[in-house]
Amino acid sequence: MRITCVGGGPAGLYAALLAKQRDPRREVVVIERNRPDDTFGFGVVFSDATLDNLAEADRPTYDAIRGSLAHWDELHAHFGGRVLVSKGHGFSGLSRRRLLAILEDRARELGVVLRFDEEVTDPAEALAGSDLVVAADGVNSRIRERFADRFAPRIDVRPNRFVWLGTTFPFDAFTFYFEENRHGLFRVHAYRYEPDRSTFIVECREETFRRAGLDRASEDETIAYFEELFEGKLKGHRLLKNRSVWRSFPTVHNERWSFENVVLLGDAAHTAHFSIGSGTKLALEDAIALVESLERSPRVPEALAAYEAERKPKVLAFQRAAQVSLQWFENTERYMALDPVEFMFSLLTRSLRVTHEGLKARDPAFVREVDAHVARKAEAQSGARASAGDSGPPPPMFTPFRLRSLVLENRVVVSPMCQYSAEEGRIDDWHLVHLGSRALGGAGLVITEMTDVSAEGRITPGCAGLYRADHAEGWRRVVDFVHARSRARIGVQLAHAGRKGATKRLWEGMDVPLERGAWPLLSASAIPYLPVSQVPKAMDRGDMDQVTSDFVQAARWADEAGFDLIELHCAHGYLLASFISPLTNRRDDAYGGPIEGRMRYPLEVFDAVRAAWPAEKPMSVRISATDWSPGGLTTDDLLALATMLREHGADILHVSAGQTDPSGKPEHGRLFQTPLAELVRLEAKVPTIAVGNIQSYADVNSIIAAGRADLCALARAHLYDPYWTRHAAAEQGFDLEWPPQYRSVAGYTLRMR
């Protein structure tokens, strides 16, 4: 087999040497456009886990790398005049030049042919005769460009600017600087890779870059600017250049990584932001996975298909984490108002891959400091004591939180979950058991399913309602049980389905219109949800007045039923949300146009409900922070609507996303909506509830401790386990008192096998 690797960086060299190591009969060639002693950049970073992978793949390469590493255990952040320290992180730095020399020497030793200073100008012609072509030619891959119709690349060029510098300052930890001057905020990512050399990456926003005149600066002028700015930190050491030009980071995705006998590797296939030190790691792990696929499937097309199927999901997960980390650094200005401990925890957990639990295993002393800090803040905010255990402060999820007169004893929320089991809006014993069991399960707040304010406002014939007096009586039974038998508080989510109404129950066909018994629909504009859906009527003034009246009457009945909180549903494309999104609001009157017009009617409803709802009781609003669709809500829209709701008296915003239009393409993943809750909380200055694939108590603790949200709502976790909160407490050694009837299980350990 003849293998040609285009690109003599880490990806191409490692793939070549592994392919030759596994089968010496292979003819393996590496073609590199640069000379063998050319290198750009300074150091690369490896985690201990990555090094373990290299040890298994090729021991001589690993031994050579290991002998050249500068290792550190600590992370330091210079913020607000303090140096914040966290331990136990286990990373190593290595000169990029040294890494390339190690890979080149090992490749030659194994018999790989290295051809430097050779440009592949015509990929099709130059690569003819190869059984396998490995395109490892970097972020600006010519092979990917030449066959763009096959790979379908997408490149997202990010707004921040960065420059890759070096320094003679010998950092003894992975170090972050957050330094402000008259031009703006500069972030520095720095680490040592040789005894007297360190990488020094400077990053800033575009406006800071231009205000500082760096858009016109030479390499030497850039160095002079930052030697002056960081003079006190560098202590007389110099900054170094190596083609240190200002760039914007390109996030590379490809729909396909291979076709026929050509495969993309490393940065040609994908990139992940340098803030999680991942580029070289991903490249080397790509090479390992590719060669292992060739071992399992000698036929090239089958091997490439297997490689992509096995490797791509892992890379996509890593890219999602890198994207969140990248956005943290793009928006660091947002976090500068945090106190130092919260800032440090937010920094360490920015990718959402490192959790409170994981960090506790690495640095228990720091996490104890974080937990104590969260508890102190919670006590000051709520006026209630945060229960402490024998081992120290409570986990963040078990601290209290106040909304007006309502004090929740913990931060866990049972998310609204439609049961489609009501008759003519009347709930029954199913709802009593469903909600009652989750209240007994230990959550601080239970919110009912979407509860409709009129028969015409239902999604399905099975939806719960609060539009008749007997509905209130049914809800009173549930509320009384929750209050009498648990320490939970209970809220009702009031809603009108709008254009998404008159459909079958979920298990009969989601969003499928009713064949019989349908009712007329209302919306901001006469746009059906699906092509087969009923066309709604665009609401006129009379419709608006009637629906507002329905919401007000439902709020009064909610108070009579004893609910502690109302949540107004302004999300997911239902009636009030249909006014907010430009995808569903095409009105040309005062209720359309810019966000101020589109919010006019939802605010009218909110104000009317707020006036009817007791002043001491809080109101939440569920919002869709993005439509996941072109032409939908913008970030400016989101912050404007959140600010308006806060100014009108909303106590907390339940930040969800999507479901506005069926064409939306949500970016699913663990905690995928949490950054939206954080954005609203920190930028619009309003408390938030995070929701969306929150999977564990470690996630909840991380969100609360980092200040990403004030409460966390879980849906499927509570469907699977009504006692999720109690079990989370037991796992963490926190004493959450059981009801007297169940007290005998205190200290019990469940065994399933």
C-alpha cells in the first residue's frame, strides 16, 4: 500500500510513522511545503490523558516526548489584583519545534520518506498512484479546498483577535492574565514549554484591537506594546516573535471527512480553540484512530468510513466544549464584575467539561472555598441559613434562594412536563401523584406542566387547564398535598398554545393536527406551524383583550389554588412567543417590527397578570433565547426582551430555546442552553433558571457555583427518578431530611445487582 501524507505537521508525521510502524511493507511518503527546520508558533500542550494515548500508540515517540516536557500542576489567574490558584490539573508543555523534530526522526527511523520544500499545487495530479491520501495540510488545506464539493467545509471565523508570541519568562504554572488599560481588556494564555521559553498568547476584542492601534502595528510594535503593558508581570524578560501576526480564530467543520481514498486529518478536518489546548492533541489522536481503522479494515474506503464514524462524534463533542470555552474568552468582559472566587471557578469550568465534582477531585481545598463562598452569598441573598454538614459547607445546589417572599431551600427545579392526561382541562390523580412524588423527592421548586388559560389555548385535548372554577379545585388538591407533605414550593406555568394548538397527544403523533374536534387557532400572524397545520388567525384587538382577560382570570384562580409562583410561558413558539420572534411575527402595526413592538403584547399580558397576582408572590417568565434558525431572534433582541421583562417586574427568567419554527436546527448537547441562561443573567442583570440536558448533580453544582444561573430545571431526570434530588444529596453526603414515613431509608444504599 502506498500512503501519501500531505502536510508535515504533527498530524501528517504521526499518521505516517504509525502507518509504517504497524506495517513496514507500506510505502509511506510525507510531502511538506516548508523546510524541515521551519516552524511557526512556540509551544504545544498535552494533558496527562493524551500522553497515555501516545504511550500506547508508539512507545519510542512517547519516551522522546516525555523526556522533553515541562510539566505543571497548577493554574494561576491574575484577576482583580489577586493571583488565584488551583491545583491538580496535570498538563505539560513542549516546544513545537522539538515535537516536529521527534516525529521526523522517528518517521525516518521507520523508513518514511520525508519530502520538504515541496508544494502540492495540483492535488489530483500530484497524488495519482496513491492508495491512500492523508490530507493533513492544516487549517487552510488546499486539498480540502480542491475537493470542497466532497467535504462540504464550514468555516466560522470568530470575532476576537489574537497574536501568538513567546517570552523568556519561565512560567511555573499555566497562567492567565486579565489586564485592562484605556484601550480595553486583554487576555493572556501563557505556559512554559522549555526551561527558558514560554508561550504567550494575547487575545482581545476587535474594538480593543483597533483602539490600541494594533491593526496598524508591526510585529516589533506589537511586542513593544505588550512589553510595556505587562512590564510588571514579565519582570524584565522579553517577548519573542515568530511570524506573530494578528489573526481571528477559524472554527473548521466538514460535513464529510473522506471520499474514495482521500481523508482529512487534524486542522484540515476540524479545529478547536487554543483555550483548551486541543489542536495538537486532536491531530495526534486522529492519526491513532485512522491507523487503527486501517488495521481493522484493510480496504481503504471501508477503513475511512469506519474512522469517520468512530472519530467524528468524539471530535464534535470536543469542538462543542471548545466553542463554549472560546465564547467565554470572547466575552470575558461579561465576567469581570464577578468576585474573584466565582470568576476563577467560572474560568476553570468554562468548557462545561470540567465540573464541580471533577474539580473537587483535583483541588478539594479550592472547591471547599468555592462552596463556602456560595453558601455565604446564598444566606445574604435569601435571609435563610444554608445548612452545613460535618464535612463543611453544603454543595451549591443545596443552598437557599429567595424570590420576593418565596424562599426555596435548594436550587433544583422540576421542569414543566406536559402529561397530556387531563379531560377538558381537568387534572386527576395522575397529576397528584406525578407532581406530589417529585415534591417528596426533594426538589426546591416544582412547576406544573404547561397549563392553558382557555380551551382554545390547549395544545392537545389532553392538556391541563385553569380556565374554569373546577380546574382550580383540582389544582388546590395538588398544591395542598405539596405544602402539607413536603418542603417544596409549587408554581404553575400559564400558557396559550397559539398556532401550535389543536394537535394530537404526544404519543399519537407530535404536532399532528386533530382530524376531528379541532378548535380555531390564534397567533401573531397567519402563519401555520407546519404545512399541514391549521392556519391561525392573526390576532386583532378584540382577540388580544380576550386572551389577556383569560390570563388574568387564570392568575386569580392560581392564587385561589394556593400556588407559590406563576410562570408565564413566552417560549417555544406558543402564542406569546409568536409575537416575540421575527419568524412568526410579520405584523406591520404597533405589535410588529423591532423587538420593542414585538414585545408590546407579551408585556401587556405580563403587566395584567402581575397586577392580578399578589405583590409578595414572584413571577417567572419562560423565554426562548434563540430560534436556532436564520432570521430569528438575535442576541440584541434577547438582551432587550430580558431587560424589558426585568423592568416590568419579572423576578426570574426560565431560559430555554428553539421550537419556534420546525426549520430550526438546535445545537444539542450536554448543558446546551446553559450559556444562554448565563448570558441573560450577567448581561441583562436578571436571575435565571437554566434548563436543557442538565444531566447530573455535578452539572447543577457547577452552574450555581459559577454564577451561570440561579436555579436549575431538570425534566427527564425527574421523569426517570422522582427522588433525583434526594439521591443527589445522598451521593454527596448531604443530609436532606426524609418524610417521617420514609425515614427508615436514611443511610440505605441501593444495589441494583
